[in-house]
Amino acid sequence: MTAVSQTRQRIAWTVWTFLLIASLAAVRALNQNALASLPHDESVSDLRFGFQLAEAAKRRGVDFVHEAPTFDSRLDHIMPQVASTGAAVSVADFDKDGWQDFYVTNSREGSLNRLYRNKGDGTFEDVAQSVGLADVNRRETGVSMGAVWGDYDNDGYEDLFLYRYGQPQLFHNESGKRFVAAGTGFPRWVNANAATWLDYDRDGLLDLFLAGYWPDDVDLWRLMTTRIMPESFEYANNGGRKYLLRNRGHGAFEDMTAAVGITSRRWTLAVTAVDVQGSGYPGLFLANDYGVSEMFVNRGGKRFEDVAVETGVGRAPKSGMNAALGDVFNDGRLSIYKTNISEPGQLVQGNDLWVPKTAGSGLPAFENLATTLGVDLGGWSWGAQFGDLNNDGAQDIYLVNGYISAGERSSYWYDFSVIAVGHSSIIGDAANWPAMKGRSLSGYQRKRVWINDGFGNFTDVAQAVGATDTNDGRAVALADFRNTGVLDVVVANQRGPLLIYENRVAPGRHWIQFELEGTKSNRSAIGARVELHWNGHVQAQQVTAATGFSAQNQRGLHYGLGQARTVDRAVIRWPSGLEQTIANPSVDIRHHVKEPDGR
Amino acid sequence: MAGDANALSSAQQVPAPRGRLLTIDNRYLPPLLITSILVGANLSFGILEGWERTALSIVVAIGAEMVLGRITYGKWPHPASAYISGISAGILIRSPFVWPYFFTSVISILSKYVLRLKGRHIWNPTNFGVSAIVLLAPATVTVLSIQWGNAVAPMVVIWLLGALIVWRVGRAHISATYVAAFLVFSFVRSALTGVPWLATVAPITGPMYQLFIFFMITDPKTTVRSKKWQCVVVVMVAFVEMLMRLAEVVYAPFYALFVVGSIAMVIDITRESRSSRQPS
């Protein structure tokens, strides 16, 4: 080798060494940057982000702690995992007094669910016992996993559909005074974690979609075999059946699942109804655990077709636990937010924010912008909702997380990671799963409150605004409990306290709400879409039943307006197909809008 | 894994009785087969986050190799080795971000040119790159942990293909020894921890381990010379991995190879250097 080439190689080696060190340092810095969130700083005004949250459940008269079920003793070694859901919250004005109430589920055998009636003075009282919605958790009929409000008979009162690991149950609301068991045509037993109302055939009657998680033939209290676990961490197709129940009127429901072509056996944890192609017929987005998401488009009320792969949302298998809709860029496009699992050093799936590339009719392609917009890393994420928390005109995200908070200095992650990569012959048998022995699994996690700057850039301000609990969060719902034009936050925690975060918004920020009532459409107006045009912005929202995880927001749609004092127009697309425009609606009030051309 | 293609070219210099099987040039066999496996698996099971990220890893690895090799040695290096490094990184790492795919490839290739002793690089490039990225960026990067679907058949096909490749290039003894050692040590772990044996052995049924066993620990450029000591080293890798697993280190195989493999290489290179200086 010549002296020149030796010198050249030495110089090159020096440069490459510098580049290697610089690369390693860059990786470290980028990793730290991804974790950034704004801390609480007492020296700064607590309204610097436009709002502040203060937990006030007990002060409001709500003192509820969720309790989990106890299944077959052969699952004792992993009981916290298999009994890890059931804390749910659903908001509705059940007695039509103009104040938002909410229903929470409990899951221990013999425990009582609660219906918190809003007294109008900032406090709540539990009336579940008196109205007949409390004592619904029995070994014989199963334990509650969630509930969803919807007026199935169009009598003006919101009825309640309760889903369980057990017998699903519909309760008819008798003028806000009591609830009676109602309905026929329901399956005998479904191990369900998700359900929603939708009028899939647009006949003006709300239908039901119920999604099983565990296989239907599994009685978790009396196992015939321990081979009940998902057959894979990514490709599990041995979960529960799905049910599309058509409302035939007078409380009669008919199973149309096979007829419309839904054969999914995935492990569904969340579902929301959404019309992604603008056809007027609502489809379904399913967030599935142990596998890919499913997106069923509704072909004229006759058939459902899974287009998840085609649209891009169903290609990468993850651990889906949430389905929420939000207009992230204020451009009229509804995005879908799905939560997954992210644990440093173990599993980094990242949450998904599926943004349609086009608006309007036709099947859109979706792109995942969660990482780009900074809403991907949410820990072991569960429920999340879109809502304008600071009334600045942009939809923010409130996310709860945390799986199992047990021993504070212990972690089950290593054992979990070992079994999760195993072949289906290994992972499918609960007997092969390592015992938890009181260890935590992604426990004690801090929540995320991502505020949107209006251009789709999100910043986590949870610690700064007061969302500082570290419970194992499951369901989160948003509601204007005090009728002040501000969204409060109610959180249902697994094996933990129900929390109500009272929201204080900076003065000078305006808002508008729309409470819709269908006439030709279903009376709850579920499926209606409202586009608000103001100050050069347009924001779309949809009236939904289920949204998030085991949660339901208030029915009325809330829009923050920032400093704007006027609105150009609100364009309502009713489920019946009718389009209605309200010009210059007044701000800072809730508009009750009845669908024109009544019955 | 990165040196496999280059080493295969050296294998060609000694006529191989197995050369009649699969008459493709040995240098291209591993890249061809690993690409086929990747394409087939992604089309069937969607194992990748997206084609773009894997493509980025490959392009960056090849680009880095071309630049570094040209500048350092004044000639264009063969791209097969860098291709293996890039595709390995693209398959093995998982992240919602794009930058890890870029940096894993860059770090892998840079390690070949920086961390050298007596003209030989010490670490398998992919092992170095993956180990570095998961150690430094735990919140944003993890390692492939999914399966080739639910059926047994794909797993069997991968095992057979992998076994064929390593047999073809005369490295089957390394893979076989490691597998045997892993199984034995998994019994030991199960006995010590009380965890069901099937759970302790579960990881070896996944694609990550198959890539590790067939392409990473067999890299001729970063394994010691004699067959006997190659087997001894992989048993040590499996043993250190066992210790790390008892300490609940998730990326135990990568870190074990990182530690044991490099020590073995330093010893081997030093001994080779001394013996070459001794008068004959």
C-alpha cells in the first residue's frame, strides 16, 4: 500500500469515526425529542394554553371505584390481563331536562352500575337503583363492559344498550323515570367489548352493531379448555363474532350479519360508525386487538365490504383499542384516531391517525400522520376523544392509558414479550403464559392532552393543564356538564376511581353547539354530519353513538370559535339525506335543530 | 449478516461440491433468498410497516457503502453485502418514525469502516447497528416481534430455506449448534424461573430469531476461523443470552452476540496476527 493511500485511509477513518459518533448522538437526541411534553410550571399562568383542568368528582357527588371480575381459577396467573376491561362511561340527557347525565359500568360479579343524574347545580346523584339500571352484573347473565345510548323507538327518550361478557341487554327509557328490559332478537351470550348504534339501512330506525372480543362459546367463569387466548399477537382470527342487528320496529331486532357479509372473528375492542365515502350510508371502523383494523363500507344498506387494505388502514397489525373521529386540519375531512401500544424498550407500535387524502365522495386512501403530527406515542393507549378543550377553534385530543398498575417496581414486560412472539400453538394456550405474580404491565402512566395549533401540530400539555392522574385509564368522554359552553372530561379507570375534570377556559373564547333531532331520520340524529363555516375555517363533526373506547360523548356537537363572534353558516347533512343550511347562527348558545319535513 | 455475501465470494474460490445445487452465484444467493422471504411474507402477512422504510434502509446502506468504500479504498465495493445490511435493518427494526431506518443503516455501515482491528471489522454490521439503535432509542425503536402468520407451514419453509443457505455456504454447524444450545439453556431458564418451557422457547419460533440464526451469527467476516471455535463461540453467545434473559433483557440475543462475538473476534484477530509474524 502506498503512503498516499495509507494517509488517505487514515483521514477517511477519522472522518468516519466522527460521523459514527455524531450518528449515535443524533439517535439519542431524536429519541429524547420524541418524548417531549410540557411540564407543569407554577410560575406561568395556568391558562397559558387557554384552559385548565381540575379533578372534581367527589366534590360533584361522584364517588365511584370500578371493580373487575374474577374468572375461572385456571386464569389466576394472568387474571389482571384477562379481566382488564369493563370501566366504561356513556353520556346522555336521559331525562331530557337539558343537563347531561352519564352512566358508568362496574364489572365485579354482584357490583352495581351507576347512572349519575345531573342536578343542574354542578353536582350529580346516582339514580341507577331507582330507575332499574344498577343491578346488572350477575354471574348468570354476565358482567358489564360498556353501554351506549340511542333512541331506538324514536319516542324522544334515549334508551340504553348494555353489552357484557355475557348477555347483551336493551333497556327502554320510560319517559326518563325508569328503565325496563326490552327488545327481542339479541344473541344469548356475547363476550363483547364494543357496540354502537347506526341506521345502516336508512329507514329511520337505529340498528345495533355488537362486536365480540373473546370467542362466543367461551364462558370465562367455567372454562372447558385453557386454549382460549388469541392465536397470534398479529393475525388472530379466533376472537368473537360480530352482530349487525337490524331494528325492525317495536323492539324487534334481526341478525343480518351474515346477510350483509360480515364474517369477522377478530378481537375487536372499539367501533365507530362513519361514512368514509360520502354515500350517505354509514359504515363501520373496527379497532382490533392482535391484528389489523377493519373498515367496512356500507353498500347501499345491503352489504358491507371490508376495504381496510385498499384504503390503507388495515395493513399493519397492531393492538387497536380506540376509534374516534376528528377534523384535525379544519378542512372538512374526518380523520380516525386509533390507539395502540407503545412501551419504551419493549414494543413501539405508535398510535394511528388516519387522515383521508381526499375529501368528498368515493373511497379515499388514508395516510397515517400520527408521527408527523406528534400524537403517536401515548404509552399503552386506550380511550381517546377529539374535542376543542380550549375553545380556540381546533380539535384537541384527550387520551387515557395504562394497562395494569400493580407492583410499582416490578414489570411483567419481559415475560409478556417472550410469549407474545411465540407461535400460535404456544400463545393460544393460557397455561403457557408466564404468571404475572403481582407485577405491573405498563402501569402508572401519565396521560396525554394534545392541543392542536389549528394546523394539525399537536403538543402534549397534560401535566401543564392538570391532567396528572396515573390510573389505568380506559374510557374518556367529553360533555358540557355545566352548560357553560366548555367541555368537561369524565374518565373511567379500570379498578380505579371515576374522575371528572372540570374545565376552565380562558375568557374571550366563543363557542357554539348543535343538538339535533331527527324526524325522517332517527330521532337521535346519529349519523348526522355538521360542517361549520366561520372566519375562513370549516370544521366537520358527526353525531355518533359509540366513540373512543367503551365511551360515548354528549350527543350535542360542540365547536370552539376562538375570538370569532360570528359564524357564516352550519351545513347539516341528515341521515335521511336531507341537507339543511343554517345561516349566521348565534354564537355562545346551544342550538336545538329539528330536521325539516317532520313525520 | 452484512459480510455474508463477501465471504461467500471467498467460499467460491474453493470449489464447493454443493455448488451444483442452486447454480446462482453464491454472492447473490443470500440477498435473493432474503428478498424473496421478505416479499412473500409482506404480501401474505404484512410484516413490514411499509415498503418505503425498508427501501430507505436498503438505499441508505448501499449508498453509504459505496461512498465509504470508494473514498477509503479507491474502488467501488460490491453492493451485495450492504444490501444484506440494509434489508436486515429494514426488516428487524420497528418504529413509527422514519429516522431509525436511516440511522440503523448508516451506523451499521460506518461500524465496518471504523471499528476494525488488523484490517478486519469486529462486529457484524447489522448486529452493531440494531444493538446501538435499540439501546439509544428505546422509546422510539423496537425489534421485529411478529410471526409469519399463524400456520406452521411458513415457519417450516423459512427454516428449510435458511438451513439450505447455511449448508450451501458451509455454516450449518454454527446455526445448528446455536439452536441446540438455546434449547438446552431454555430448559435451564424454565427450571430456574418456573416459567413454562414452551414460553421460554417461544421466541425461537419467530422470524427475528430465524434471521438471527441463519444470517447474523453465521457471518463469515465476523466469526472466528476454526469450526471448533465457531461452535464454542455460539454456545457462549447462547449462554450469555441465557444470563441476560434471566435478567429480563428483551434484546438478549443481539446484546449477547454484540459482547461475545466482538471479544471472540479480537482474540481471533490477535492470535492470527501473532501467528503470521512468527517465523515459519
